[in-house]
Amino acid sequence: MGLLDSFGALVSSIVASLVFAILSYVVTVFIVGAGAGLAEYSPSSDFVALAAAILAGAAIVGGASPMAGLGDGT
């Protein structure tokens, strides 16, 4: 049963990361739209979606980077 348990853990971590990616994208779309509204700029929805995808992807990759945990805490 050890193989099935580890496979279940792998599937659950993949599902959790996909849910996190979708939620972070939705929040980033809201932030980009609100920021454009505060700047009195009206971009098309294509540019809002592109900016949100770039920002959310960069945040996810940066957070998962092995270099992120190398700080000495001082």
C-alpha cells in the first residue's frame, strides 16, 4: 500500500498547486484591474489577462525557487 499512498499524496499536491495557481491568478486579475482603474487607465481585457498571468506565474516560480530558502534570517 505504500506505492498507492505516495501516489495519492502526489495527486493531492498537484491538485492543491493547481487550485493555488488559479486563485492567485484571479486575485492578480483583480489587482491589475483595480490598479488600472486607480490610474484612470482603461486597458483591454487581453492586456489585463496577460499582465495577471505574467505576475502570477513569476510569483509562483519565485516562491518555488530553491534559492528562496537560502537566507540566513538576519
